[in-house]
Amino acid sequence: MGNSSGRVVLNHSTHIPGLISRLEKLTKHDGITTITPGVIASVRSHSPHFKLKVSVPIRGGFKLIARQGKTVQEVFILTTLAQELLEAAIAQVLKK
């Protein structure tokens, strides 16, 4: 019940611009314990706006994909939330 927030683990030196601030907001949701940004890569296709979407379930949570421009980054979230609730929390964070 809002007693403690989760945390963002910063184990990589590079991140998509704007990713960390959005992840920090996401940690304030109940049920989210740890968020770890993962591998960053370049892709051919261009995504003009920042996107963050659930990719696949992992043990204890979900893998997300963050996209901005020609860059993608994996994000791992440990959470007790169901996928629909996590997606709703992400939608809230992405709204300005």
C-alpha cells in the first residue's frame, strides 16, 4: 500500500534519452520492485516517439522494449502486477 517504492538498477553506462526518468516514475507504482535496463542496440527502423512496451514474461516479471529513434533497449521489470496492470502503469508514465 505505497509503503516503499521500487528501484532502478543502473548497471549500463548508456540509456535511451528519457528512459531513466520514466523508469523512476514507474518504480513508484505498488507491485514493482526492481527495474533493470539491459542491452542497448541500434536498429534500422525509426521510431520518432519514445515507446515502452511489454515484450515477454520473465521469471518474476516482464521484459520490456524501449524505443526511441533508431535505438532499442531491453528493460527488465520484477513485479507482482499482471501484464494488463503493468501496461496501464506504463501508459500513465508515458503520458505527459
